[in-house]
Amino acid sequence: MEDLRSAIELVPEAKRSRNLIIGAHSMGVVWALCYMGWDFDGSEATVEDAGFKSVAGAVLLDAPIAAYPPLLTREEYLSIINGIRDGSRTDTRDSSRCCPLRH
């Protein structure tokens, strides 16, 4: 992740969140998604350092997601969505299962 972050930091900071889009294909999609959910300082109290805050977005093509186990079960996904809908879940930043390479 630090290598990707170093490349992104080559773009002037004022332009990153408005003009920089990560493009990824195939296995690169997995890395791009991990970057977007990465917590660079490791503190759940802050989000300013999160990967998604440093870019305008991502274009992801032909992801090999079918080759990987699901990050969330259907029940976990529905529980999160229903919690957001009914207001019982307000913190949706849990990325602990985003990238198995981090842990």
C-alpha cells in the first residue's frame, strides 16, 4: 500500500481528491479496493488518512472477485444495510475485512 500511496503523492495534494482516479484491471482491482479502504494511521478515530480520501474515485475493470471467498456473508451484509437504514448502525468504516493482506 505504501508504494501505491507514494505514487499517488506525486500528484499535488490540491488536485488529488478532485482529479485523480485510480484505474485498475484484473488483480489490480483487488489492490485498488484495498487501497481505498486502507487506514494509513491505524486509528479508527480518523478518516482523513484513509485511501478513499486521497483520490476522486476508481475505475475497476474485470475484477477476479469470483475467485475469492466473499468478504461478508449475506447475513452480515444484510445486517449492516438494515442497520444503516434503521439508524442503529452509524459507523460504517470497519474495513478490518477489506484486505486480507493487511492483517
